[in-house]
Amino acid sequence: MTSDKDLKQLFEAHRTEWSDNGFSEEIKHRLPERPSYLPPVLMLVSIIAGLTLTISVVGATTIFANIVNFVSAVSLLQLPSASATVTYVGIFATFCLIGFAVSATDLE
């Protein structure tokens, strides 16, 4: 039985290099570049669907009340409630992700 080291030496001894004379590079340059809009568009659709689902389940008044609670607590230098903090951070992150998805989609 041969070991991996013996096989590696055998293949190295009988290695053959093939020259393509720039054929691969020529083919690569002839192919059209296709921009992929799928990831940013998929992210934007997912964010909008998540927002819609969240608002429909929790309710816009609850979300608004939590944001008001968070802002008033911070303005009075108090610790806001956990639900208000989670709501505020979630809305902030959502708008950041929407901005990222829109800016990542290069429409040139």
C-alpha cells in the first residue's frame, strides 16, 4: 500500500504543464459582466415584509408608544424600558438596512 507522501511524489514527478497562450484571459474578457441585483433587492423585500408583518402583529400604536417611551426616558436621563429599547433599536436597524440595500443597488 502506498502512502500519501509516495503518491504526491509520483504525481509531482510526472506533472505536465499545459500552456493556453492567453486563451483563458481572452475568453474572460469577451464574456459580458452581469451585475447581480438579487442580494440587495432580496434584502429590501425581506425588510419590507418583516416590517409589514411586525406592524400587523404588534400594531403601529404599540410601536409608536414604545418609541415615545424610549425618547422621553432618554430625554429625562432615565433608563428606558426593555421593550422600548428593543423597539427603537429594531426600527433604527431596519432603516439602516433599507438605506444599505438601496445604496448597494447600483443602477448605472
